[in-house]
Amino acid sequence: MKKRIIPHSRPTIGQAEIDAATKVIASSQIAQGKQVAAFENEFARRIGVKYAAAVSSGTTALHLALLSLGVTEGDEVVLPSYVCTALLNAVNYVRAVPVIADIDPDSQNIDPADVAERVTAFTKAIIVPHMFGRMADMTEMYKLGVPLIEDCAQAVGASLDGDMAGSLGRLGVYSFYATKVMTCGEGGMVVSNEKALIERVKDAREYDNQGDYAVRYNFKMTDFQAAMGRQQLDQLADFIYQRRKIAAKYHQAFEKLSTGLPPADAGHIFYRYNLNVGRNVGRWIAQMQAAGIVCAKPVFRPLHQYVEGHSCPQADKAYKQIVSIPIYPTLSDADTDTIINAVTQIQNGMQT
């Protein structure tokens, strides 16, 4: 009998999404149209901003956000090391200079003090990811006087003192990839309270039928993706409730273990539930795999390990010691019990 595996991530998709996408496909209006416009308006209202532009992915959202700010060749963009390569790619797409900053060891978000040491007269923007569902310290980032792009790929619905992730910077960007909090399979969104910035994003996302020539892109979202996204947005509050419920169960089970737990801030949505196991995580992940549970390093490899000339000791430490365990709305009580038992046994040294 094949052993049941609990995957690390799983999208939460139901009949409502299937019906919405099917209806659009049956209509033959499948490219960018009314569904995209409706999704943009509904998303902007949910985040508490004036304007939004739907695009083809989170990476294209970052790319177009940088372009909308006029970031170009030779400009410097500060970004943290402990993130996926999409951020580094977006900076390189506009031929800017990536300046890699370290992270805060407790939150794993970008460290404002380290950023302050790396900002120069050539710094045109700072990308501030809200990692793993918890918002970064925006108050300290504001003090640096540089335009901020909030990367909310892992934090749609997160908040800080009542402000939603994506509503505090010059721009906010989101990803709707299959493993994200809400999904269209692929897709992304750019939001802002500045109309001119969103107009630049919308101009650049579509190359055809333009009155002048400039380098533009095919970065549009389809209507059937948007129809699915609208259904996911309607359920976002429940998705977050379920994530927080599981996180609370994990907290109660793990609080007495020799394990660093993620902060339980009120605005945290727990896109990931990260444990600092205090050792090299490779063997730990293998032990969980043997128990039928897929875990992972939450960041494949810190960016400073790709880019020479940047030292980020806290990102190195996190890379070696932090592991992400499954947390998503469709986990059953039996699944979470299985995960808790396996983590407890490994941390207590009961598995070899």
C-alpha cells in the first residue's frame, strides 16, 4: 500500500473557482477584459488603495513597479538576501544594480538598520518583502527617504496597526502563483495610491494598439484567471482564519520544544510556519519526509550567495537552521496531528 504523503503546499480550490473559470471560457472572452477590470477594482478596495493593475505574474509585477518609478540602468535597488530570485531578476531586468541587505533574525524580514548602511545617493528604490505572512517594519523603512515597493507575494491580507500589506509603500506587488495564499495558477497585481504609477504599469503591460512606440510587454492577465481570482478574494478572510487556527495549534504544541517559533503578531497570516530547529536542516527535512511529511527550506538559497560582494550573516544562519512545515487551509485535524507528532519526536531526539 502506497504511503500517504502530506505535501508542503496545496492550493485551496473549490467548485466556485471551477464554475467561474468555466463560465468565462465558455463565453469565448478569455483574454484581458471585464473580469480583469472587476478583479482590479475589488482587489484595490480590499487592500485599501485607489488603483490596481492585474498582470501575468508576481515577477512581472515587480518588473513593472520598478519601471513605473523610472528605475533604469545604473540605479541602485536595495533588496533583502533571504528571498526568492524573482526580486533579483526584476532588478536585473531593468539593468539596475542590486544591493543585497541582511535580515532581522527574529522576523526574517529585511533589517532597516542594515539597509540604512547600504543606501547611497544612487539608491532609487527599496523592495520590502513581507516574508512568510508577517509585515516588515515599515516605520523604520520610511525614515530612509527612498521609494518603497512592498512585495506582498506572501502576505496578501496581512496587516500592521490596521494598515494592509501593500497600502503603505509607493507601490505594492502581489503574486497569485499556485502555492500562494490566494491563486489564479499564475498572475500578479500592482497597487498604488498614485494614479500615474498604475497608468505606467498598465501602459507597459500591453504592447499592441499603442499610439507611439516604446518597449512594452505582453504581461496581461486573462479573464478566466481573473474570474478565479475574484472567487479566491471572496474567500481570503476564511483562508487566513484557517491558517491562523492551524498556527495557534502548532504554537501550543511546540512552545515547550527547543525550537524557535514564528512571531504570533495580530496581523500575521502565516503563509509559512517556520521553525528554527537550531541545526542544519537537511537531515531534519529527510526525517520528516520519512514520516510522510514534505517540509522545505523556505528560501531556496539567499541572494547574497549568488551576488559577490555582499555579506549577510543573519541570512546565512536562517538558511542553515530554518525549516517550513505544511500550513494551508485544507490540512485536516489528522494531518496537523501527524505533523505535530513527527516534529515533536524529531526535536526530542526520538527519531534517528
